[in-house]
Amino acid sequence: MESDVLLEMQGITKTFPGVKALDSASLRVSRGEIHGLVGENGAGKSTIIKVLAGVYQRDSGSVRINGKQPEPLTPASVHDAGVRFIHQELHLVPHFTVAESVFMGQELAGAFGLKRRLMRERAETFLKEALQANIPGNALIRDLGVAERKLVQIARALVDGKASLVVFDEPTAPLDSGESEQVFTAIRQLKSRGISMIYVSHYLAEITALCDSVTVFRNGSTVSVLEQVEANSTDTIIQAMVGRDIDALYPEKSHAVGGAFFSVGGLTDGQRLQPLDLTINRGEIMGVAGLIGSGREEFIDTLYGVRAAHAGSISLAGNVVNIRSPSEAVAAGIVLVPRDRRHDGLVLDMAVSDNINLATLEAVSVAGLEHRRKATERADDIAATLDIRPRNVNAVARYFSGGNQQKVVLARWLITQSRLFILDEPTVGVDIGAKVEIYQLVENLVAEGASVLVSSSDPGELLGLCDRIAVMYRGALVDVLEHDELSMDNLISMTTAGIPRAAEA
Amino acid sequence: MAVAPAAIFLLLLVYLGVTAPNLLELSTLSLILQQSIPTAIVCMGLASVVMAGGDDVVSGGIDLSIPATAVLAAAIIADQLVNHGSGLAVALMLGMGAALLMGVLNAVLVVTIGMTPLLATLASSVAAVGITKVVTSSRRINVDHPLIVFLRDAQFHGISVAVLLTAMLALIFYVALHRTRWGMHLQAVGGSRDAAEVSGISPKRLMAHSFLIAAVAGALASVFLLARGSGSTPGSEENLLLEMVLATFLGAAFSPRRVVTLWGAVLGAVLVSLLSVGFKSIGVDVFWTGCIKGALILLVVASAAYSNKQRR
Amino acid sequence: MTYNSTIQPRSGQKHRPAKRLIRSACVAMISAAAFVVPVVNAADLTLEGKKIGVAVVGTQHFWDREAFNGALDMVKELGGEPVPVDGGRDNQVHADNHDILLSNKVDAVISILGDGAVEPKFEALKNAGIPVFTVDHLSPHGVNNTTSDNYYMGTTIGRYMADAMGGKGKVAVFNAFEGALRICGIRTGLWKYVLQDYPDIEIIQPELAEEFANAPEDARKKTLDLLNQYPPGELDAIHVGCWDQPAIGIVQALEEAGRTDVLVTALDGGPDTLEIMAEENSPFVANVAQQPRLIGQTAAMNAARHFAGESLLPQTFVDVKPVNGPDGAKAVYEELGYGTL
């Protein structure tokens, strides 16, 4: 007799140099169910999925699929066992047809070459019957909507009819709610055909609506398994996910907040970002929260002129400013510490002092030529203030640690005497010690009267640092959490479900 | 934007059709086909490489060495036939073998060592030109081997045998690239390396294949080069290179999906030949023809880059 | 190979009476050296209503351009409609251009220069009943070839060079085209023929091969390599066998390397090279200047003569001007109407 358990992963441990990514984690999926897998960033969700996929080799633990233990676990053996992965990226060729995409790598061919008609018919039939989608087999991928492309991707994984377990990794991240519904319909249809699924998502609303049971990961371990998921399970899940106090990483919020200083009205990029309004006060730290795909990145890029604004206005100290490029932003007194500092923020092969002086070369130039000694002295001063280590401003930026690189970028903008600082993911890849220093630096900035906008995917960081937090969800700014509303529950429920806190109360 | 080159080209054709009335006569059309032959064949090679490497002009697939490879093979064949008294079989084997070695070199440079195709094939092109000079001492070699003369002059029911052979070659390339699993895999790699990889296709292997295919095209083109020129002429790779790039990317503008395809490339070669003949028929200065071709290449490549940008 | 035996009039025998007119009816347009058989007065020649294709291998060089323009202007002057095609200095394109003229149904083709690739094209034109008049390219499929007296050029430059070298020493030769172009075979072949009588002059082996396109720059590089290989005292002269565009680069290289003791000789004598020769202490010491414009004009007139029913000799020779030393260069420069130096 077949067991009810389709997948059983037990005691999985995976260590990377210096990091224990999985610590005796387990995951168990029953036949015919949709099983949710949730956890904060870094909780170990993707690691365990990669172990299952055979991409990472586990250090210890056991994996049973359908009662068997495929050894070794490789992408091929997992595929043969009937496990399929729907990656977050679509992996489609824009100029291929739907049929060509569905059968990519598994084309049907006879003695006289490709069986194009057969492939088209099978693709159409599969999309219609298994995914409830009417997509013509000869349509080009680039003419399809994002949801339809997602369905084509799913069809490619499943069209051979041998799949018994499908792993979805954030399938709706790039979609809006209408498009997501299309994907849900397909997933429910697959379930009715007896296919089991693992559903990885940050969107808790989706998890509760779609999944039969849920496993919650935290710090590389399984902390909770809910066998029966209902609409009101969200609270339980959030508690399991967070499960910790916000520790003493963050400085005392002692600064005084003044009157309105910076405001945007109806700002939109005409694409993903829906028109939004936001005001930041003098001496205030404003946070921006939101999942990947929430429009948070687009918002920051549009503010900074990297992305073209389609409509809306930006005003600074009551004056309307026109920002079409980063240089105009800098001129207006707005500076950005970008999220990918290694590419967007730093010239890695330049000396630290050159990196620091990059934005303000005029100040250390004589008749258009850089005054080297003046430049080095100035860079050394600020490096001392920020405690950039090692204290050698002539060294090349590439060899500094993440935290110190981040401080170099900060240093560059600090000496511009700017009035609004936008920090995009300021502590990604930064160790705890440097984090604390960066937080203190932000606190010092506002104490001196500057305003700061912090965009972060770390809810703890936002709660610990910010006076208020603007929450984005699927391209729109849904609400701003005021100082007395700042709580992990509020923040998580709003970023994952898009529910304004008023509705929740 | 993607259709702009096609539109401008059609306008040019209409203009030429009106001002040079004999352009659309049967004899002229057959001349146009004949003159397009070596270009059409090297275009088939380039189309394979672009299809496997993607049409990003900088990082995508490109093989600038095909014309130089063809000229090198032609030089070796001519040198063997005329100066060493080799038989045709030996001469062909040596010439085409050298061409295939160029293909292997490109594949190693790009796939194993990881150079950008643009730079790798530019370098191997320079090398091929150099070897050609060594082989021929930069001299023209007249070839009057009966088979070469046959390829030049023979007609079958009033149609040039060379044109028929080229059409057959195009058909073979078409079937291989567009009607087989291998061809689909090649296109998948060019369309999206990651997508191909997750579908179990090895991008490296197929990219290497594409450079070998390009070398085969170069080798085959060499025989037609010899026939057309009644011998080997060092230096003829320059014009061939220009026409090859123009034709292949122009063909993309005409293809329904706006990507480089085999038929698109062949059609492009014929259109470029038509343009050359047309301009000369109405007495356009050769330097202006060069300017116009250059401008067209710019337009075609720029519009490809632009529509790529739009897609992202 | 001897001077006279190569000229074998193909149709001259049938028109004996015409021969008598040679001396009396020398046409002003054509210089005394031209051996045409005129039966029609030059003033009555016409190309009215004729479409004449004029194909040239390239127009970058003075010689080619002058011959091309000479032919075009004369076709127009005689009332014809010229159809010009330019190979852009690419012999293959030049050859292919003849196909275009064929499909354009021209009445005659004047073809200037070109290598073996044009022969099948000439044959196709001949088979289609279109007469071909060549310039500097003797072909069995052409009606007539207008050219400089290449025999005289070859022997003259051989004698001048041998004299300049004092009858002994080592000479390097740029000789890419002796085997590919008949006119070059004549010029270089006769140069070598003359040198047979100077046993103390040694031609350095292997011979050098210049490129057709970008000749000056290519020759400059090759000369610099040559000079490295042959230190002072081991090289006395450099000769260009069939033209003089490479000589521009050779002189540059000699000046760069400070080796102006090496003598340079070449053929063609356009204004650019005559100017170099006219410079004080120029290493470029001898040349034979051609009259390319007159050659082009003559080819066009020969086409008109052909249409007037006149039988042409296989070759029409246009006078050349030997150039010896800077003073000779200045004199020829003025004589050919290029101005004064």
C-alpha cells in the first residue's frame, strides 16, 4: 500500500563556510496536498529546496521521495523521481512560441524532423486541461502577459505527465492580484489532478488561501508545522516566523522630528509603480517596507532619477525639484546609498579616497585639476570619523569588507552636506558590528537635522531604526505606520497581505 | 523600430525598381542571385552562430572570421591546385581542413577560454588573413580547374548550377537549424542560456557546434569564391564581411519574429546583392554605395540593439 | 620575348590600303606613338545613341582615376551615354561589375585594369555581342587594348636603374602582379631581361609582394622589415615592378630609417610620385611616366572607331615619358600639364 507521505526530509543539515544554513531541518509533504513553506529571508527556505533539487549536497539527514531514497541526490535523479521545480525566474525565450517553449529540451521529433503540429496540439491541450488556460500554441512568449508566461513555464515542467511533486518558488512575485488569480486557478487544477505541491512564498495571504498545511522555518530549522491551515492562521504563522525580540542593535531614538521637509505627490513610473504620496519631516527616519515585487525598488529608483518618473512631483523644503537623473538628485541635495554597492555605489578598483571624493571633486580641485593632497586629507578625516578599517584611504576599495565598503559610500555622501539621504538595503551583507555603526551613523545624521529614507527587506531593521514606516504592496503604497503603530505583527501582516492595519483591528 | 530597416530597404528597392527598369528582368535577377552566392553561404554560418549565441551585438553570438576563413580555404585550394600540382580532392581536403581548424579555434576561444565572440573571432579573422598572405604571398592565383570552371559557368535548364547548389545548401541548413531537435536546442541557447540550461541543454556544447557549423559554411563558400573569381584573390574578405553582417541582421528585420533566422539571412544576402547591382545600374558612385551600406548596417544593428532593450 | 614580335595585327592584313594613311592622318588627339589604323576622320567619330559601360577597378589612385575620367569624358564628348562602374579597388567586385553592364545591355564596354577574374566576364560579353575595349589588360576576348608601351617601360626602367646603381649591387623588387597581369609580366619581365646583361646586379630572393589596396602603407611596413634584414651596404636599390604607389611608402620607410642611400625606381609617374622624385636628394631616382588620361580617351575613341566600321589593331600604344632624376621629374611634370615644381 502506498504511504500517505510523498516527501520526507529529516534532520537536514547544511553548512557553508562559517554559516550553518540548515540545522537539522525537516519538511514533510503528504500526497495530494499543497504544502506551504514560509520563513524570513535567510531562514533556510531556498537552501532546503536546493538540497531537494540536488543542487546542494546535504551534510546529514535523509530524503525520501515516494518511499524511496534516491542516492545520490542529483538534479537528474530528482527529476526521475517525479519532482519538478518552478523557479522564480521564468527562463523563457521571448521569441519562441508557446509550443516551442513548453517542449524546450524535450522536443518531439520523428524521422522527418520536429513534429511541430503535434507539439502545438499537446501544449494547447495541456494548458487547457491541466492549467485551465487558453493560450494559442503558436503565440510568441513576448506577446504574453506575465501570468501566462508563468503558466507556460509550469507546463514545460509538467507536460511529460510524470510529475508527482511540484515545487513553486515565489510564483506570484512579479504578478499583480488579477494575474496571481490566474496562477492560483492553475495550481488548484493541478491539485485536483492529484499532484502534490510545495509552495514557497512571502505572501501569507496566498499561503492561507491556497495551502493545506504549512512548515515555518527560522534560522535554518523547522520551528512549526501547521497541519490545518485556515484563513486566520496568519497570526500563528507570523509569530512562528519572527519568534524573537528585536535586540539591542539599534540606537535610542532620541532625535527630535521637525516639520515637513520632503514630499512626493502622485509619483509613478507609469509601469509597476502606482501613484503614491509621501511626506518626510525634517530630522525624521522614514522606512519603506515591502516584499520583492512590491514596488519598493521602483519607488527608490524613481525618486533618485535612475528610473524615469511618468507623473508626479517631488518637493524639497517647499520647492518643487525636477529630478531626471542621479546628478540632478545630487544637485538638489538628495543622495542615494544604493543596494548593490559593489556595482552601483563603488568603483571597486579605485582607492578609497578617490571613492570618497568622487561626488565632490570640485571642492578639492584647483582650476579643474584634482588637488591630491587636499583630497587625501579630506578623505582621511571622514574615514576617521566613520572608523573605516583599515585606515588606509589609498588602498583599493575592492579589498575592504562589506561593512567598510558601505561606510565608504556613506562617507562620500556625508561630505556633500546633503539634506536627504536615501539608504537602500543599507546592511545587506554587512556584519553585526558594522551594522550597529551604520545605525548609529544614521541616528547622527538625523540628529544634525538631515532626513533619511531607509528602504529595507529586514523588518527588524525598519522597526528598530525608523520613526515611521511606509508599506508597499504590489506596486502601491498601502499605508504608513505611525510611531505608535510600529510592531512586527503590523508590519508583517501589511507587507505580506497588504491589509491596512485599520481593517485588521 | 524593428521594422525600420525593412521599411527603408523596401523604399530603396522601389526607388531602384523605378529608376533602373532592367533590375527586375529575369537575366538581372539571375545575376543578382549569382552575385549573392558567397555572401549567402557565409550568412548561413553567421546565422547559426547568432542563433546559438543570441543577438546581443556585443555579448551575443557573432563570428567575424567566416569570410577570412573562406578566403583562406580558397587560397589553400588554389595554391595546392596551381603551385603544388595536387589533385582536387587533396586540395579541397587541405583547404576545408584549414577552415575547420579555424572553427575549432573559435570554439575553444569562446567556449573553453570564455572570450567574447566579437573579440575572439576578430582575432582569428586577423590570423586567417595573415595565413592567407603567407600562403599566397599576397598574390592572385588563377584557377582553371574544370570543376571550378563548371561551378562558375554551368547551367541547368537555364539556371546557374551554383545558384541551385546554394539553394540546396540553404535547405539543408534550414532543416538542421529549424526542423530538428538539435536546431531547437541551438535556438534555445541563443534565446536564453539559463532557460536552455534548466531544460537540460548544454549551452557550451551547442555554442561550440555553432562555430564549427560556421567554419563549414566558410569552407563551402571558398569553392564558390574560387569559381566566382576564377581563382583566389587575397583581400576579398573585406567586402564579404561587410555584406555578411549587413545581410544577416537585415534578414532579422524581415523575419516574422524579428530574430536572425536561416531564411532571413539568405534573403538578406540576396537583397544586399540586389542593392549593389541596383546602385551600380543607376550609376551611384562606389563610395556612396559604401556609405549607404555602412549606414544600413548601423541602422540594422542599432535597431536590433534597440528592440533588445525594449524587450527587457 | 622581343620588342616587335609581340605585336601581331589580327586584321591588319585585310586592310592594306589603310596602312598608307598611318603617316598622313595622325590624329591630334592621339600621340605619335599610337599605332591605330584610321579610316575615319577623328572629327567624324561619334558614339551618338550608344550606351557605353566604363568599368574601372578603383578610383583611389591617380592613374586609375585619370584613365576612368578620360574615358568617361570622351564617351560624353562623342555623344554617348556612359555607364560608370567602380570596383572600389577590389578586383572581384570589378569583375562582377561586368555582369551588371551585361544585364544593363550596354553597346560596348571599356574595361580599365583588372586581373584574371575578368576574363570569363569578357567572354560572356563577347558572346552576347558586346565589344570589349580594354585598358592595360590584354585579353583574347577584347577587341582592342589601349595601353602604354609596356615593353619600352620595362626596358627603360631596367637601363635607368642599372645606370643609377653603377651596374652592380643588390636590388629588392616588389613584384606581386607579374604572374597575374600581363602588363606587369611585360614590365617586370623586360626589366629582368635587361638585368641579364648586368651580372653584378643581384635580385634579392624571395621577391616581395605588395598589397593592391593600401599599397603605400603596406609597402612602408614591408620595406622597414626589409631594411632590418639587410643592414647598410647590403641593399642598394628597391624596384617596384609594375606601378609606383608602393614607392611612396618605400621612400617614407627609407627616410624613417635614415637609409636614403638605397635607390628607388618604379613605373607610372603620376603627379604624386613625380613630386617625390623632384625633391632634393630624393632616393626615388627613375620612373617612366604614363599618360593615363590620354589612354582612357583613346580607348573611348577606339570604341567609336569600331562602331564606324574601322578595324582596330589588337593594341593601341600611347606614348610614355621616361623620367630620370629630379630635373627630369620637374620637366615631365610640366610637360604632362600637372603644373610646375
